[in-house]
Amino acid sequence: MTTEVRERGLPMSGPMLADHAGEKTITRRIIKPQPIASVVDLKPHSSVPGYWVPYAADGRMVNNNPGSKKDDCGYTCRYGMAGDWLYNRELLRERPAGWIYAADEKPVMVRREHEAEMVAWAHHKEQDYCPSIHMPKWASRTWKELVEVRAERVQDITEADAVAEGFHAHTRHQVFGLIPDWDNQMVHVSARTNFRSTWDSLNDARGYGFFQNPYVWVLVYKILSTTGRPLDREED
């Protein structure tokens, strides 16, 4: 018996778009609503796949109501489970030559069977842009398969995870301006620090900054295609 593959759209903003270039294999999404203050850990249920149970510091299960369901104390990841498919939803913009992906200004990829659908969609589009959340499924160029889902705090991210998020370490000149001998020193900036800066630019104003250390879904995936939906599911 084969399990039905579920397909879910995943809005991706410019700073987090690196997987269409093959550089990103992990993304983090805020768990909503956040667990109550007494929760110190979310653990997978021992017999219910895709369900996480909140625990207190003493190891007891916490009555976390409201959780992800009205009368439920735990969480089900809205993005699916291992084996499900995700497709990127990106910001699109219209140019004289046609519609493009805003992230890198490449033309929107459309399969032949969807060309008429795109013509009709573009004809009725009143704006010259399309927010990622409204991007049509047939316009998605990047498809991926979930291989692991975890629940953790955003500060739990490791340097290796930050690299898998598409960030890189680098060095830069640091001018302190106080002690002359310190000026123009080379400073190492980790991939984790670069991730934190981008995370805060997207989430701090909403109350989910790195310092607040919110619980997040960690979605680990493999890229199936960067040129549109795969025609067939990849065989292992």
C-alpha cells in the first residue's frame, strides 16, 4: 500500500531563497501559537506520527491548551511529515517581456500544459506583481521532499544547520574607532550570526526575534526539482 504524497505551498521571501540554487536544504518556521511558559520541550508522540507533545521541566506532559487544535495540548506540523512534498511560493513581478521571479529576475517557468492557464491568469492580473502567498502552484520552480521534521527553539540552530539554511561565514574589517591599534581588524562572522541577522529582519518586529527564542518547526528536505514540478516521484 502506497501513502498518498501531500503537496503544500511554502511561501519563501527573498532573504531565505537559496534552495533554487541548491544551497538550502533546511528551513525554519515559527510554531503558532507558541507553547505556554511552563513548556521546556516538544517531543514526538511515541505512537502518533507527526504529533508533538509539550513537556515541563519535571518531565510531565503540559496541558498546553490552546495548542494547534482547539481542544488539544500538542502540535501537528502544518507543513506535513517526512515523505510529503513542498513547493516554493515566491514573489513574482511583471516585466515588458513577461513575468519573472523577483529573487533573481529569471522568467517564470511554466509547463506546456499550463500555458493557457498562465495566459488567462496574467490577463486578469490587475497588479504588476504577485505576492508569494498568492503565487499559483503551476508557477513554482522549486519542489522538494520533506525528509525530517523537528520541533526546537530557534537558538538551537548549529553552525552546520545555518550553512544548510543557505548562509555562509565570512570575515570583514571592523573599525572600532576607540583604540587605534584595533582599527581595521579582521573579524570572523559565522553562518549562524548571519542567519540570526536575517531571522531578526523578518521576525523580530512580529515578536519572534532570535532573542525571544521561539519554538520553530525545522523542515529538512531534499531538492526534487528547480525547473518545475517533477513528473514522477523519485524512486529510491
